[in-house]
Amino acid sequence: MCDDDFNYYAAVTICKKMGFPSAQRWLSGNKFDLQDNLDIKLDDVRCFDDHEWSSCSYDEYHDCGHSEDVFLTCGEGKNFN
């Protein structure tokens, strides 16, 4: 997933979709060699609340590189610094 338009609402909504109560933080960048071997599947993820994936829109094509990959930490509560 590319970080274009990614925000707090997207982070929390995605964590909830994966079964976690909330998001703690998110970062972006090219951090691992493995990333270069993987496809970017989503771009321009926009969520308008932090409850349901249905509140989000996204594109399945992208105009970004792996330097914009999202790293999301899910867990209890939020810890956005």
C-alpha cells in the first residue's frame, strides 16, 4: 500500500479490518530488500471515519514507488507521535 492520502482514519480502519482494536502508528519508506520483490496493490487510500472499510476509497493502480510503502503497527489504543 502506498502512503498517498493515507491518514489516521485509514490506519485505524485497516487495523480494525484485520481484527485489532486500533492502530498505534504508521510509517512509510523503503526499509527492507524484500519490498522490491512485492507488488504495490493499493494507492490513494482515503477513509472518512475510523469504523468501517466501506467508508474508504482506494485505487488498485498506483503512481508510487516502494519508498512510499506503508508500515502499520496495530494494537491497543493509539500512540501517534
